[in-house]
Amino acid sequence: MIAIDVQDVSKKFRLYTDKPGSVKELFTKFGRPKYEDFWAVRDVSMQIKEGTVHGLVGHNGCGKSSLLRMMAGIHTPTTGQIVTAGRISALLELGAGFHPELTGRENIYLNASILGLSRTQTDELLDRIVEFAGLQAFIDSPVKHYSSGMFVRLGFAVAVHVDPQILLVDEVIAVGDEEFQRRCLDHLRTLKAEGVTIVLVTHAMGIVQGMCDTATWMDHGRVMAEGDPLRVVSEYLHGVNDKEAERDLANEIVSFHPTTAVAPGHTSLRVEKLVLQDPDGEHVPFGISGAPLDIRVDWSTVGEFAEPRLVMHLLSSAGLHLATTYTPDGSPELLGEGRWSALCRFDSLPLAPGAYKIQVTATDVRTNVIFHKSDEYDLTVRAEGHSIEGVFALPAQWIHGLRRGESA
């Protein structure tokens, strides 16, 4: 059975470019104010089955929230129609449906009555709502004194406890703390198991991949991809990465400004530049978890070196030393002055998405003298498809199905 049927829906807003700035201007300016038509949603069709979780992803301003508001009946489509089957509960924005002068308890009764519950039904749910929100000490205080996190906790607690058949949730869950977010997700899984239809607007791709049955990627009001969440998220992230690459590659990728050599004398060894490359040698602005990546180190020598070594240190964004890799022993002998390049190659980058730092030192293996220590380089890793959890992908091999006492 279809819970939400979106049929060729478009939504147009007017953006006024010449709004009166005062009452005087309102009466002294003649003619209608100038405006432009803005289509927030264009020709969107989708069917969401009963008892499933559907994710809406895309950049800010792509039309996700406008579509969700039309599903909730807050906005009316300019063209097309949306047919829903069942009681709808929505958590669309911070403090939506709350009266700031009323207490938390009074707002619970107000919201429940708007959603069609009687006072007797709300009496039965009250303790569960307050306990879930964790606001026992503040429930009789006016909500105008609540923090943003308290707003979300109370709003979510009401939305999920009023026996909804369709639950619409915008990105507001992200405002809550880690512990509350986990409780929200656990409760959403419980509602899913009970047959509630859930539509999530979120930027948390892990939630879409792990919880949703179907997903839709929207861009500038139009549907770009829909269906399997893993595929939709992969296509969305690939599109984001392509746009970021186009923007970042317009600038120089990365360049180190060498510091003064540590070791004195007439010989020197220094790192000049670091460049991120794909396997074809093309510049890229970031790495992709699980994808190939080359880090090219350009360096130079002055004087005679028998065994120079480059040491690459991987650091967290906070400066924690995570790992080290270096050129192998027995590197080709380099004599005299020269300019060189070395590749640090990853067939499958084992880093989770996030921000890291790289620092390279140039040393002489025989003397252990550090001739140059580079500045720190910001390494950004993005996800594309199912991302790595934690910090690293462990290079482990599992052997299962063994009887106890058997060896591998």
C-alpha cells in the first residue's frame, strides 16, 4: 500500500526584489512591488510505501524541506498533487508549533490537540513524552527559556509519541546531543518495526544508508536519483565531489614553503611541494575513502647524498600522530644537485572521511640528520558510496566456519 503519493509536484515562491523598507515607502512607491518567480520544487513524482523509511538528500536549498512541508500539508503545490494515507506527525523546524509563553507541559497538550488527540489520550502519553525528552525539571517552565536542544527534545518526543502513521522529520535532530540523537534513531527503528512510514530529510549519509529502505537525491528542485539508498548516496556524494574538485582545482592544489634546513653545511635536502594525484597523474583536491590515491612529493638535493629518505607522518586534525610511512631502504643512490619526485601510492585509501594533516621530513639514513621538515599539509578525505567507520580500514582477513580445534 502507498502511504505517500507525490504526483508531478512543483512549487513556486515569489522572491520580492523591491520590498518597501518603511510604511512611508509603502504608500509613496507606486505600482506593484517587483518580484521574481522561484521554483523550489520542479516536476517531482515519487511513491513511498507504507511502513518504509525514505530519505531525502541534497544540498541546502535543493527543495527537500519544501517537499516535506507539502507532504505535511503546510504548503500547497503550485501544480500536481500529494495524496497521503494516515495520521501525519511532523517535526519540521526548531520550535514549530510551540507557543513561547506556554510551559512545556502546556505545549504538549497544545501540539497533541492539533494532531487530533483528546485530553484523555494526552494524559496517558504525558509521562512517556516528558521522560523521553528528559525535561522533568523544566516541563513547567515557559519554552521561551528553553535552549535549542531542549526545543528539539520536546518537539521530537511529542511527534513520535502521538501514534503517527506517517512521521516527517527534518534535519532538526542534528541539534540534539549525541546521547539524544542515539535515542531518537533507536525510537525511529522501533516505529519502523511497528509499521510507521517515515520520511527523513538529513545530511547524515550514514543514517540514510543504514536506516532507509529507499532514498531520493534532489538538486535545484529536481529529482536526480532515487531508489536503493546505497546507490543514491553514492551518486549524490560523487556529484558533490565533482563540484568540489572543479572549484578547488581552479587554485593551486598544495604548496609547501620550506623552512630553513636543520642541518648546517654545504649539503641540503628539502621538500618543495606535495600534490595529490589520481592513478593517471591528474591533480585531485582530496582523497576518497577506499579509492586509489597518489601523494607526490617533489624535493631537491644540493650536495652528495648516498641514502636520502623521505618520511611521511599522518596526523589527526588535532595533531595526534596516527601513522608513519617512508621510502624504503636501498633507494637509488643520488649524487650531486638534483630535483626529484617520489610517489606515496595507496591502491585503496584506508582512511575514513574527515580532515587530516601530513608532514614530510627529509633525512639522511646513514647519519639520521633531518635536513628539512615541511609545514603541515591539510589532507581532506571524502566518502563515495559506503564509507569507512572509525579512522582506518583495518587490513584484516577473516576466516570463519572453522570447527573448534581446527587450524586455518
